[in-house]
Amino acid sequence: MNLNGKVALITGGGQGIGAAIARRFVADGSKVCITGRNIGSLETVAQSLPSGSVTVCTGDVSKFEDAGRMVETAVAFGGKIDVLVNNAGIDPGGSVVDLDPDRWREVIEINLTGPFLLMKAALPHMIKNGGGSIINVSSLGGLRCLPGMPAYASSKAGLIMLTQQVALDYGPYRVRSNVVCPGGTRTDMIEHSLGTLKDTLNTDVEGVFKIVSSGIPLRRFAEPEEITGICSYLASDDSLFMTGSVLLIDGGSAVVDVSGATLTNAGVKWGV
């Protein structure tokens, strides 16, 4: 994709999908500002990219003053902001009865309020600039329930509606707002989460991923780099007439009848 001359702000850019998006955007010609709470991770990503292509800004997306500072850092670096990628997020588990209310609030603050605050800070710059592209990273978990993860699923579902609301309200200003919903992706965050299942399933980490992905049509999880192409497309002028879209990148997970997949994996022969 051609992102020459564009300036992008990417939250959660120090690792996983966010870092992969930063690398892709720079390769496609964009300047980027990556943000996060861990300066070490941000600097590691920045040092891996060409000099002058990236700047970093530490902060907490759930704090409006930090969100504003992130946007201002991007504008100071590139002279404008064309693209905002809301990628920062956390995924703690806990059913409704078990989940601490403070933990619930933390998930909502980071996963949903954070994108709201970043958009609130970035939209005036985009409007002044004549338009822009907002790319919110939700999840397949925003469209399908995950066992024992009401806070995460609710925050990601809310982000989908927030994305579409912004598409409606700011389309007249040529600001586009779309949401990307990855399925299982091999990030440090999910490897840590699934790694706890090794003893339960009597296997190693790779064995856990093989078991968990057995019902996915492509039979594997995505690599972070495989989420970046659609984000680069949404950031580019090739998607100028796309807004309010919900884009699944899930290896086909959403098309699966889970009961049928479970029976098939157990050896049931259909139609016999």
C-alpha cells in the first residue's frame, strides 16, 4: 500500500499487533508515532526502524491528558495526523461473579474509553486537515462470546459500535472509521494466557495452540504481521469509500458451528 506522506499514531505499539502495524506502515511509506506504557518496548521497536520514521510517546490511553499528549506528539513529529490506530488493550479473564469490579473498570477504561479519548483528541486535527482514517482493533471476541471473559468481550463489542458511531458522525468531514476484528493471533499476551493450559492439556505451548486452533478452518493462529495488510489498506487512499466496516481476520473462525466442529474433531463422519 502507498502511505507516502501520511502520519500515523499507533497505540500499544511496543509489542504484538501494534508493533507489527508500525513496521508495516513505515515499510509502506508512513511516519509513525507509537505509544504505550513501557518505554523499553517502544524504544526497541523504534530502534528497529529507519531513523526519522518513528517517534515514541509513553502514556496511559485511559487518561485524557495522556491521550492528548500522544496526539500532540504525533502532530509535532509529522506536522499532522492522518491515521489513528487504536490497538492498546488488555484481556484478563473472570466470569461476572468472580471478576473484581475494579478489574472490570480497568478493562473498559483501557479497551473502550481509551479509543474514545484518542479519537476525541485526534478528530479536531483530522477535520482541520480535511479528513483522516481511524482504525480500531477490536476482536472476534467482540462478535462472539468467550468463556469467562465478559469484560474483554463487552469492551470489544462496545468498540465496534463506537467505531460505527464515529463513522456516522464524522463522515461529512471525510474522516473514515473502520474496525478490524482479529481472531487468535500469536502475540506474547495470548501465548502467556494459553501457556497456563500446558499442564491441564498435558502438552507444551505448541501443543496447546494446535489443540485450540483445531476448529479453525485454517487450523492455526495468525502471526501479528498477517493483521497488518488490512490496516495498511484502511490507512491508504485505496479505501477512501470505506467507513463503518467491521472486518474479520480470523482464519474463518466465525463461520464455524462449534458443536459440529467438536464432533468432527472427535471423529464423527457426517452424512454417513
